[in-house]
Amino acid sequence: MSDLKIAIILGSTRPGRNGKAVADWVLTQAERRDATYELVDLLDYPLPHLDEAIPPSAGQYAGEHTKAWAETIAAYDGFVFVTPEYNHSTSGVLKNAIDYLYAEWNNKAAGFVSYGSLGGTRAIEHLRAISAELQIADVRQQLSFSLFTDFENFSQFRPGPQYADQATVLFDQLESWAAALKQVRVGQPVAA
């Protein structure tokens, strides 16, 4: 069994959010994997708007909420960000949670799952740019769910069967990159 730990980060805290059903579906798809996937719900980490006086890249966190969040994220080798699309971007709560930290994100891998009226693809594009700045290697495969075709009445998540195969590709890519970057983080040479 793989020793990789992957966080499925649920990037919405809105009442009645669609993201919980999407994140639960991702977690169910990941149950058959060798890596360990766990749900990290931002609702369980009530971070105020970024309130650290020193930039996160300095690694000098003052707030207990920041230290707890840093400890959580540091434990993972990779991430699946589940994001809604709000105003052509990701959610403010997810962006805020990402901005709190720096080193805890570095040299790890990420995949993206989005949902929205256009599948949430514009949110993913913003997250890809953010990931580059944080030295997160993002994988090519992504899942994008439309509120019009993948949700019944815009609220009941009903993904088609084709998404299971797409999720497998995402997990394969993510685990490959996460394993390679784990070796980088611990100073071991990456096998050729």
C-alpha cells in the first residue's frame, strides 16, 4: 500500500453548498486507490480573512488558527481542490485558506475538481496560476461538472458514468507526481 496522503479540500462553506456532494463523490472514487485520501472541509477550519502580520513565506505563524491549519496541510503529499466557480474564479474562502500558508504547499502535487454554470473551469485556471506561485505541481487532468447537466434542479449531484474514468486518470497523475515530489521533499533522488 502507498504511503501517500492526499487531501480532498472542499473549497466552499456556503449554506446549501453543492460542493459537499462533489467532494464526497471524489472521496468515494478514491476509496479504491492505494494512496490514502481524506476530506478536508474548510467549514471545519474557520479562518478569518488573512490576519498574519508576517508574510506566510517567512513561516512565522502567530495565530493558533494558522498553526492548526499549517499542521493539517503539512501532513499531506498532495491535494484535490474541489472548487465552485464564483465570478469567473474560485471561492474567497478557498483563496484565503491557500494564502495563509507557503512552505506547507511547496513541492506537492494538486488536481482540480470544479463545478458551476460552465463547469467551473475558470476557477481551475485561477487555481493553476496560484499553484505555480506556491510551487505546487498541478496535473493536467481535471473534472468539471456543469450545474445544468450534472446536477438535478441545480442542487442534486448526478454525475454521468464517464466521470469515474476521468477521476481515475486524475488520481493516476496526481499520485505519480505526489510520489516524485515526496522524494524531492525528503532529499532522495527521484528514480528515472
